[in-house]
Amino acid sequence: MTAPDILAIDPAAETERIAIALRNFLIRNRRRGVVIGLSGGIDSTVTAALAVRALGADRVLGLLMPERQSDEATLMLSRVVVEWLKIRSAEEDITDLLEAAGFFRRFSSAARQAIPDFDDSWKSKVVIHATGGPHTFSYFSIVGQAPDGRTETARLPHQAYLGIVAATNFKQRIRKMLEYYHADRLNLAVAGTPNRLEYDQGFFVKNGDGSADIKPIAHLYKTQVYQLAEYLGVPTEVRRRPPTTDTYSLPQGHDEFYFALPYHQMDLCLYGKNHGLSPEVVAAAAKLDRATVEHVWADIDRKRAATHYLHLRPTLVADVPEISALE
Amino acid sequence: MSDTKNEIRKFVVETFLFGQDTGLADDASFLDHGIVDSTGVIELVAHLEKTYGIKVKDEELTPDNLDSIDAIAAYLDRKRAAGGMIA
């Protein structure tokens, strides 16, 4: 098994498979096209490009939803994608909505439990720490940067961590609210954009970016999403952009916040675990040692267990068979 | 069982198991039994810091110290011996 081979897909065939699934979904559910929240990142871009291949540009709406803490590249690259695909688009700055929901005030209040001087003028990000070894705990720190450039890092105590996560989740949920607004007014379906690693590992906000009518690339490893990106001709600047959460006001990589390793190594570990490969084979392919692979596998299991509830539909006390029968 | 172990058990059962103590062994791993996740760990740490007047250092946030009732009790004993507790 070599790393480039095991995750190789036939991009033409996969594009057609996704196109058929998209068209069939829209026909079955009587929707006229899709709305996609664009971030200028590879996942939303490939999702939009696949939708255009499947439906035509006139049936795809791209939503650009920056806010005052967004990375400048997000809006710029999202506009590049709209121009490249020649799709309809709408720009909705969500800063006022965040303000109305009290996001900035609530976030700062929570952050001050760890960094007493923190206020709205500071930038910040949250970083995960694993205490190491195959059997491990994680904890979170906030890195704050004051306007004068000095930084302060502090471990987040329990209530502060929950408060920061809850406040930050406003961003994903407000964006999803706008996606469904446009979907409702234009009779479109909402296409979600998670890749397989994100979907599998619960890297999404419940009723935020985790909510969608269809998720065209959730079965694809991120490595495979990049293969589609090349096949579909995604602009180079989008393909070269490092994965980022673009959630906090300081740049934050996925591996700082959620995943243990860069995505290409996580993909190989996840693929190996899903296909029952030996840790030695996965280690060789991912250029890791066996202990690290086993540590990642254990972490994958923990995250699946911890985030299982994010995938759940509402639980009913008793079945409503007239509705269950429709599925 | 010591008072400390009793207190830890009570917290774990009430907080994470909704009062249902289904025979959790003192040496049962919280991680292996799916009792705590990352959020649960920092909730446990907050409880220990508040109840025992200690500061759990970053490097002490390990399964060896916190992953079972026995481990926590032993960790608290070490903190007490080092003069790091007021309770």
C-alpha cells in the first residue's frame, strides 16, 4: 500500500456519481437547486463545483457570509469561486447578527475567566492539548493577543471553555439560518460541505454547519476532495490555501484545534482503521510510527463516541410510524 | 472506602451517570468505560480544584492522575503530601 494509491479515486466517475445523487435528491424532494455557504476553502468550493456540474450554474446559489473576525482571504477567495463558476451569489455580513445575539460580549466574558484583561479588542484562538500517549486526556487553552501585540495563553477552565464554544457556535448557526432563508425563498436545498474526516469525527456544530439537506462530499476523504479539486479545475489559490477553521480571530489550523495530525496523515489513519489495515502498514504509508497510529486510532474512537449525539435525529419517546414509513 | 474515594465516587456518579451507580469499580478507567470525554475531564478538574483547594497543573492532567477513582485519590494524596491542598 502506498500513500498516493490507497486514496486514489476516479474523479470523473465520482463526479458523475455525486451529480446523479444530487439530481435525484432534488427531484425526489421537489427543490430547484442548491444553496451553498462558501468559505473560499476546498470543501465548499468542490461542493459548489460539483453542484454546477450536476445542475448547471443557474441552479446554484453561493452565499458569502463574512464577519469582522473573518480571515480576509475567506471573502476574497469566495468571490474568486463565484467568478470562476459563474453562479449566482449573495453576500451577507453577519457581524450585526452576531452583535445582536451577544456573541462578542458573551465570548469576551467567558475568555476573561482565563485571561482577566481580555476584551473585544483582543484577538484569540482556542488550542487543544493532548497529554500524550495512547490513553490520553485533552484540554483546551485560549491564546489571546492584545492590541499592542502581546500574547497571553491560559488553560480554559470548565465554564469558560463551554462559554466560549457556545458563543462561537453562533457563527455556524447564524450562517446556517441564512442558508435556509435563501433556500426557502428560492425553493432550493441546502448543501452541506463536510468531508469524511470532519463528518466522521464530529467536527461540526449541531444545527450549524452540521445541518444540511444533502452532504455531497461527506463520504470522501479530504485527500480525495483535493483530487476532485484538481479534476474540476478549482483555482490554484483555493487549492493551495491551508485548511483553517476561520472561526477565531487569530489564524487557527485544524490540527491546533481538533485533529491530531495534518489532514493527509489523518486520512490515511482513518482509512486504515476503517479497512482493518495493520498499524504497521498504516504507519509506513503515513510516515508515522506504530504507537502514533494506535494513538490516533484510539482518538478516532473517542471522538466518534463523544460526538455521536451530534449526528442524532431528535429522539422520540415512541415511534410515529406514519412518518417513519415515509423514510 | 476512604472519605476521599467516597466523595470522588459521589461526584462521578452524580455528574456523569445521573445518580446511577451500576457498580463502578474504584479502578475502572473512565476513558475505557466512556464515562468522561474532554469536556468531562475539565469538569472533573474544576471540581477537584474547588473542593480540595488545589491547582491541577497542565502536566498533571493525565490519565495516570485522573482516570479512575483510585487514580484521583492517589493523586490527591500526593498533592496533600506536597503541601498543595487546603481541604
